[in-house]
Amino acid sequence: MAIRHGEFERIRSVLESADADEPLTAREILRVLEEHGEDFDSAHRVATVLGRREETGDIEVIRDQPYRYRIVSENN
């Protein structure tokens, strides 16, 4: 499945507005998205979108159990 246009931007926008500075699991991010009215298929979909953006430096993936994700802001 291809990354739908704007998925990463939607995730980033919600996490920034929620002041989510600490690394979160895909499941935790999905919960935040749902609380802000954003519809995503699953935590797996969130992880897929964020994992692919790691290559561009927009995301830091903390490879622990479970994986955690942090948005890399321009201020970091």
C-alpha cells in the first residue's frame, strides 16, 4: 500500500498541537490522533508512515520494545 498524500503531515500536525515531545509508540500516537479526530487504519499504518519518513530525517525511531517514534523538529 502506498503512503497516501498528507498522512505524515497529519500525524506531525496533531503531535505538535498536542505537545507530544516525548517518544511515543505507534499505538500511543494512534490514540492521540483519534482524540484529535484523525482517522488512521491502525497502529501498524502509523508505524509504516513514520518508519518510511525516518529515511528523510523527519522521524527518529527508537528501536526498543516496543519501537517509539519522535518527530524531529527543525529546532533540534
